[in-house]
Amino acid sequence: MMTKVLFVCTGNICRSPSAEGVFRHMVTEAGLASVVGVDSAATHGFHVGESPDARAQSAARKRGYDISKCVARQITADDFREFDFILVMDWENLSALQQQCPKIYQHKLMLLMRFANEFEDATIADPYYGGLEGFNKVLDCLEDACQGVLEVVRKRVTQYQAA
């Protein structure tokens, strides 16, 4: 049984592909790549088909994450059904998804930072219009929150394997 995690932000070129890269790295390091799927998407179609922002790629690469193969895409109706966790970067994107998502799948929508242990921020700020420091702050938050997601996913995988 595959557990599937989707990270969502506005354009899918900064925060969500960075989250995908961080979490994919953690999943691989934990030996769970065969049972945990990871992807990212956008609430808006501004950048569909584009690679992640060069600043996001650079910041990620400096920490050992390769997000260069990510390609921006907009969330689809199928995503609400197919993914087990749909983790969103901020309130605006959460609200947009709540309006699109069928009621039966609403429980899958969550702010990513609810899984953080070190940072108290409720959301992850969009670094797009700022400098490089914003991209590093995003990665700090993502590393913390994704570690929390990994703990939940690991428990879920273990429960399925025991059943």
C-alpha cells in the first residue's frame, strides 16, 4: 500500500517543489521510497511546465536537495482522490483548495507547518519577491515540518505492513 504526499503552493516553483525535494530525500534516506510517493502542485496555473525558480534550486542544492527535475503543474481533481496527505504552504492556498476539494476528501488538506516541531510559524512565507534569505528560511521550515510528516508517514506505513 503506497502512501502518497502532495505539497501545494501558489505557483509550484518555489515552496512546494522545495518541499517535494526535501521530503523525497528524507523518504529515500529512511528506506521508504518504495512505499511513499511524493509530488508537488500549484493552486494556480501561472508557471505550468516551468522548472523551479533558480534561487530555490540553488538554495536546495546547497543543502543536498535536487529539485531541478520538478516541473510546475496545477492541482487536478484526481489529486484529491489519489493523495493521502495534501500539505499546503499558507492560508490562501488552503482556502483555495478547500473551495475545490470534494467534501469527502477535505480531511486530507492540512497546513504543512502543523507538523513542525521547532518552528512556531503557522505558514511558510512565499520567498518569490524577496532575496535569497527567504529561500533559506523556507528550507529551514521545510526541513522541520517534513521531519514531522515523515514520522506520521512512517507510522502509517508500519501499520499497513503489520495488517
